[in-house]
Amino acid sequence: MNSRRHFINVSTLTALAVALAGLAGLVQAQPAPVTLLNVSYDPTRELYVDYNAAFIKYWKAKTGQDVSIKQSHGGSGKQARSIIDGLDADVATLALAGDTDALVKNGAWLSPDWQKKLPHNASPYTSTIVLVVRQGNPKGIKDWDDLVKTGVSVITPNPKTSGGARWNYLAAWEFAKRKYGGDAKAKDFVAKLYGNVPVLDTGARGSTITFAQRAQGDVLIAWENEAYLLEKEFGAKFDVIVPSLSILAEPAVAVVDKNVDRKGTRAVAEEYLKYLYSEEGQDIAGKNFYRPAVSEKAKAKYAKQFAKLNLFTIDQAFGGWTKADKEHFADGGSFDQIYTKR
């Protein structure tokens, strides 16, 4: 009996050991949790809250891996500088390609061909620039040329720190260039416009707060998505004015190569940006008042919420971001010349 009991106990222990080893193998097979940092510009806060929740669910179902995503927001140029100075971004979803190019030029944080790695020039959604006025449009704002009138107070952020502000600036410049003829007339027009700007916030969301919550200004120059979010939140307090001409804004997204390779997060970071082009990603963009770039289904679904207007591109009017940055926003460029004379 003793011998048999001993034999049974050994067998039981052996089976238990095998089972435990199997469980240990399963535990080891589970991928370790990962955290991504998305460094973005001001008006994408709501977009990425929705998108991150969807991506976390998608990635868990696909790989079994838990992922958490942190968001950082501010003026686009300021955010680019923060990455250059060491902010540990896995992805940069900035307001314009010029700010992302700065990550190439200042520290080689990503490869020069970053814009070719994703569809639609790495812009999964687009937007444009519109005007927001107070209910009833008391100053009678109809187009860009109304912004230079005496007694009209204009709210727009600082183009030295905000990507949205650069789109604003260039939209106004091109309008004036076409209407009044030539860059010299455009420069005079934009100088008058900034003469009506009482305060320059560092980012687009800061300007929205100045206009909507602090009740400063008669008109806000804003991202289209920011304008509609404002209208949605505050209802009848504000009206959106669509100008006769505006710029096609193409916010760009990129993996920050140097950081993801060091942190071992490349696979998740790349999929995070690719999923922006999925049907779900495009639908979330449309729901947050961004114009879907590639999904015909999402374009059709949200077409009615976007006004049809005459749009030009940065390449058509200014020869691309590198040229526009040098001529208008670099130290000593047209903005400095205009603003230092105030």
C-alpha cells in the first residue's frame, strides 16, 4: 500500500509539474503591454480620444497585446521643438508637413522619405480654414477682406508656434494676392489684418478659448473642425462663415524612427498610423469634423457637414512648405517684417 501511494503521489506531482510548465509557457507567450506617446497639435484632442479607444480594441483583438496611448497637444511648431528637445514621442501627428520635416533636419528623428511611407502624402485626413463669428454676425463678416476693416478684432494664433496659424496666414495672403494683385499687395493686406489682432496665443485651441470663453474678438480664424466643434458645443452662440477662397490643410502623420527603434515600439506605432486609413479610422475622422482623405464611404457619409469652397494647395500657391517657411515664417521672414512694425 505504501509503495502504491508513493507511486500515485509521484505521478500526480509529475502531471502537476507538466501542467504548471504549460501554464508558464502560456504566460510567457502573452506579449508585454506597450505604451505609445502621440505628440499632436491643439485641435486633435477629441479626434484622438475617440481614435485611441478604437485602436486599443482593434490591436488587442488582433495581437492579444494591451496598448495604452498617451496624448500631448500644443501649437504644432512648439510640439515639433519639444520632440527635437527630447520629448519621447512614438508618433508625431502635427498640423503640417513642414513641422514634421523639422524633425528630419534637427536631429534626424525620422527618415527624409517619411511622407512616402503612408498613403495620401501621410495625410489621412484634411481640413481647411474658416471664419467664426458671434451669433447674428454683428460685424457683417463675409470674407477675408472684412478682417482688415477698422473696428474688427481678429483672433488667430502665433504662426511662429502654431501650425494652424500658418495655414491661416497663408490663406489670407493668397486671397489678397489674387484679389489685389501680387505679393506686395498681399503683404500690405496681411499687415493690416494682424494690426487687428489683439493677442497671439501659442496654439489654435488657445485662440478658441480666447474667443469663445474669454469673449475677446469679433471673428476667429479657425480650423474647420475646430469651428464645427465650437458650434456643436455652444450651439447658437456662434456662426461659421465660409470664405470665398481657402487653403487645403493637410495635417501629416509620421513614426518617430529614432524613438521607436530605441523603445522597441515600431510595430505598434506603424500599425497605429496605418489604422487611421481604415474604414473605422476614416469614420472617426469624419465624426470629429475632419475631411476623410481616402475612404469613399466616409466621404459620402460626412459630405453634407462640409461646405463646398474654392481650395488651393500649399504647393500650388507657395511652392511647398520648405519655400513657404523660408519666405514667411523663418526669422526675418514676412511675418517678422509685418509684426515687428506694429
